[in-house]
Amino acid sequence: MKLITRTHYLNKIISVVGTPDVKVITGVRRSGKSKLLEAFKAHVLSENPDANIIHINFNLPEYEELTEYRPLYDHIQSQYQEGRENYVLIDEIQMCNNFEKAINGLHASEKFDIYITGSNAFLLSSDLATLFTGRTFEIKVYPFSFAEYLRYFGSADVYAAFDRYVLEGGMSGSYLYKDYEAKYNYIEEVFNTLIVRDIRTKYRIRNTALMDRIVDFLMDNISNLTSARGISDTFNSHKDKINHKTVGSYMQYLCSAFAFYKIRRYDIKGKKYLSTTEKYYLSDHSFRYAKLGTKNMDYGRVLENIVAIELLRRGYEIYVGMLYKKEIDFVAIKRDEKLYIQVSDNISDEKTFQREVTPLLSIPDAYPKLLIARTLHDTYQYEGIKVIDIANWLSGVE
């Protein structure tokens, strides 16, 4: 399999080498966490050939005897070497029972620089402070961005490559397959057997049919305002008796495992968060095609999904903006930086163009405003709004 160096993530890990934190690499299944850990190992050895690296990958059968916390702890302690820099790298940590006891013990010994990956159903961002008694530093890994897709395939024609990326997505394991049916079979298997299975296992879900229906509903409604009560009402209208609290719990499980991301609404004028309905975006848009098919393509919503994940990838907090009953697709915030963004598939029609720019023009402050669409042209300005082709924006050409 072809590999590329995911410099963005690797540099994040390198920046915290030697700190006392437990470094936790999180992300949806098959997003490249293990390969990133291997790249970090290679970097350490290139910088310090004398480093002692204890690398355990629980996917490999030779580590089966370490799947209880005490043997794992004892094994790593036995590998410690005085006078050298000692690194602990563990893949799929959740496969060790009571793994947090081993990690906390190793961390307390102050002898190791610790890096771990694991299934997000068992290693939730929200649980890190509870699982580990010491500080943690989380590195969030996403499926391939469009910029990484370009590097992987060495594509010179950005626009043509983006057309393929819309269909293929960022699950790089699927790139080995030649036809789309095989690609989507792989992607569907990743979602069903690795993501949903983990959730069912951790939360002991018995009503698997309901989980599947909620998944399909959320996939079919990416970028639409959605609520647990709305979903339960829809299901109940078909003579099902489903409690909205149960639906809400299942939705939270899916988000905790990074299958979906929940984006809240934000009142721009009132400067407050709005409750009851949110938007949900897939961690990779290819899951939607693999599960639901490509017959009824809705490019506008798929492009919005792609932009949402890219903003998260770039480190922004994102919200759905509301202003005078008008919706702004994204309010993106990073420290003192703020962006207002509209996303559209095709703005060649004047009515569509005006519909997209009107909410942006209504915003009274001077923060940058972007209209991201399939323009197939160079970037231009319209009354202070930057209009940019989505392929150019994703690849960093502005």
C-alpha cells in the first residue's frame, strides 16, 4: 500500500515529545492512526537512534498474552533501559482489559514517554480525564483531506481530482480497489464491522435494527437540522414506538465514536447558542454512498459535509450561524479568528448566487466572509465576500 507522510499530524505529535502528558491519538476507525504511530516511531529513530522504543500492536497475535493490564504493565517495565530515552507506543489499547490501570501506573513511574491509539468507542475524548489520572494530549486524526488525496495520487488537475474525491472520499484503504463497487464494499464494511460493532459492544445495544435506522436517517439528512425528538416523531409516524431519549443516546454513541459530528446552532446577533436542533456531519462522506448508494446524489449537502470536516481538521470550532431567520452554513472560530462561510454546489444561476450571498451581506461585523462553491474559476471578490472554488480552497490555493 502506498504511504504518504501526514505531516500535519506528525508535527503535532513531535511538538509534545518529552512532555509528561499521555499522548492519545484518536479518530474514526481506519483513518490512519496506526500508520501515524509508525511514522512517529521512524522519526524518533532518525533523530535519536539510541532511543528505546517499546511498540505493542494488539492487532498482532504475538501480543495476545499482554491483553490483561498487569502482564502489559510488567512487560513494559521489564523493557525499560536506564540512561536511554524510553518511549511506549501502543496500538489498539482497548484490547487490553483495564488498560487504564497499566497506563496510569507507567505514567506515575515517570520513566516513559507514552503514546497510545484505540477504538474511539472505548477511548472517548470525553472520558480521557476520567480514564487517566495524569494529563492527556489528544491528537485528533481524520480521514484523508483533499490535499492529502492530491499528494497520494499525484494529481495535477485539481478540478478533475476533486470530482473523484467527492465519490471516493478519504478512507485511504479503499484506494487500493479499482472499481467503485469494491471501494464501497470496503467502506461499508469499515463502518458496519468496525465502527457500529464497537458501539454495540461497549454499550451492549440490543436493538440493533434501531441503531441501523438512526444511522441511515442521519446519513440521509447530513446538513439538515435534526433532533432526537424529530427522528423519534418520524419513526413513530410509521407506527413505531420509540422514545426520543433512546434515539438521543444512540446519536451520542455515534458521535462519541467519531462516526458523526454534531454541530450546534449559534445566534450571531444575540451571541448565544441555540438548543433543540443541530446538524450532523459524517466523518467521511464516502460512508453515505457506501450505505445508501449514489442514485440520489445531493452534491450541495455532500460538499457542505466535506467543508465541515475540513474546518474541524484545520482546528476550527464550528457552528451553524443564525441571523434574522437566515442561516449561515458555518461560523468557524479559532482563537481570535472568525470566518463566516456559505457552501453551494452551483452558483452560476443568479437567483442561487443571491440566495447564498444575502445572509453573508446581512452580517454586521467585519470578519472574513467566504462563499465556497464549484466555480471552476480563480478566486474573486463580491462586495467584500471572497468567492472561491471548493477544490482550490481545500487544496490551499486561494
